[in-house]
Amino acid sequence: MKRPAWFGPRRLGFGIGPRNWQGWAVVIAFIGVVTYVPRSYDLSRGEYWLLIAVSLAVLLLVIYLTYLDDDEEGGS
């Protein structure tokens, strides 16, 4: 059975977006980490930007891997 991709091409515009609840969960978790952690811990400006960079890198990696997985299985 083919697993549904979490992210896929947008219907309007450029880029990709969440296709199902797992994709939305990843996006919401990213937003939660970027907004909650700086308020919970006393982060310096540099630490804050490092948190954003690492979180964004993880988000983009998850999107890339799920999108790549869909393409390899013959997704259109």
C-alpha cells in the first residue's frame, strides 16, 4: 500500500504545501518550537537565530524527504 505524501505541489502558486494531517502537524510543530522555546528560555539573539536556522533546516529536510519519497513511488 502506498503511503500518502505529507507535502506536495500547491494547487495555486509555486512551491509545496501540506497535503494531509501529518504535514500540517510538522508545520504546526515548527511554529510551536520557534515561538515557544525563545519565550521559555532566556535565549540570546544569536541563540534565537540558531534555533530558527536549525528548526527550518529540519522542516525543509522532512518536506524534502516526504516529497522525494512520493516521487520515487511514481507520484505525479
